[in-house]
Amino acid sequence: MREPLTVRRAAPGDEPILRALRLEALTEAPDAFASTYERELARTTADWRRWFSPGVTFLLEDAGTPRGLVAGMHDAEDPGVVYLMAMWVHPALRGSGAADALVAEHLAWARGEGAWLARLDVMATNARARRLYERHGFRLTGQEKVREADGRVELRMERPLDSAA
Ligand SMILES: CC(C)(COP(=O)(O)OP(=O)(O)OC[C@H]1O[C@@H](n2cnc3c(N)ncnc32)[C@H](O)[C@@H]1OP(=O)(O)O)[C@@H](O)C(=O)NCCC(=O)NCCS
């Protein structure tokens, strides 16, 4: 990742930054996410705070300007499974290695939490994101979900955490 890009773990107080990034992501790449701009707009500060605890969020910054994010959380039924969610990098920083840094931070967090499996859902049409995840050891599980609202297909990918990519 080129300087001066940095990744840091978001903390209470970062709610407005997270909100602005999510709204930017939903505006720039609406087809990449299961959520909608309207849904994110309606979230309260308390809602966003749950992205820091019990969830985790990493922020990508370019010389201090927020330019991307990734979020994580434990599966409600199996805490050994963690989800990778809300991945977004500003178009100007795509192909820079910034996305790799975000995924790496997420996986390091997951291992630190003692998780054994990382899981995500990606739109079937999102070849670029799929390629990124494959590079980090994620593989398609064959499970897919057709969204009732618009018929779009989400593919599940998983990556065991006890081995390198
Ligand atoms: C998904 C995202 C985070 C990936 O970050 P990125 O910096 O673009 O990723 P990279 O360029 O490092 O890697 C993407 C891979 O896709 C390839 N790629 C680039 N454009 C592509 C395209 N149009 N179609 C298919 N693959 C493409 C790249 O060559 C690279 O593959 P490689 O490892 O074989 O070289 C970023 O594109 C993004 O924020 N997209 C919008 C939001 C989104 O889709 N989020 C994911 C939700 S699941």
C-alpha cells in the first residue's frame, strides 16, 4: 500500500466518519451492497456505534482523509465464524493495494478473536470484489441467495483461518 495510506480501527467518536463513508459507498457502488442509501441514512449514532462494538470496523485514510472501510462481526450462532462486510475503497485508490490492507486487517482481527472461519457474501456480478477475495484465500461455497426485492444473486465465500492464503 502506498504512503501515506493508513488503516486504523474505528472507535467511538468515529460515527460521523463511518456514516459519511457508508453513504458515499452506497452512492458510488449501490449494486455492490445488500443495504440501501435510505437504510444507512436512517441509522442513529447508537446504530453506528454497534459497528465498533460488538462489531469491528477498519477505516482507510489517505493523509487523514477517510477513503474506505471494511467491517466485521461474529456470527450470532457460532462466534468462531466472522463475517467480512461493507468493503469499499474510493475509486481513486482502487488497484493501489489499499483493499488488500483492509482485508488483511480484518483477517488479523478475526484470528486475534480466535475465529476459525471468515465468511462473506458478494454479488454474483461483482467480479472485481470476488477476485480480491480469492486472492486472500476465500473460495465460493456453492451457497447462494436470491434477493426477494430485486432478484439479484449473492454468492457465499469462506476462508479457513488456520492456514495461509
Ligand atoms: C471491491 C473493491 C474493494 C476491490 O478493491 P480494488 O482496489 O478495486 O481491488 P484490486 O484492484 O486490488 O483487485 C481486484 C482484482 O480484480 C481485477 N479486476 C479489476 N477490474 C476488474 C473488472 N472490471 N472485472 C473483473 N476483475 C477486475 C484486478 O485485476 C484484480 O485482480 P488480480 O488480483 O488478478 O490482479 C473495490 O473495487 C470497491 O470498493 N468496489 C466497490 C464496492 C464493492 O464492490 N465492495 C465489495 C462488496 S462485497
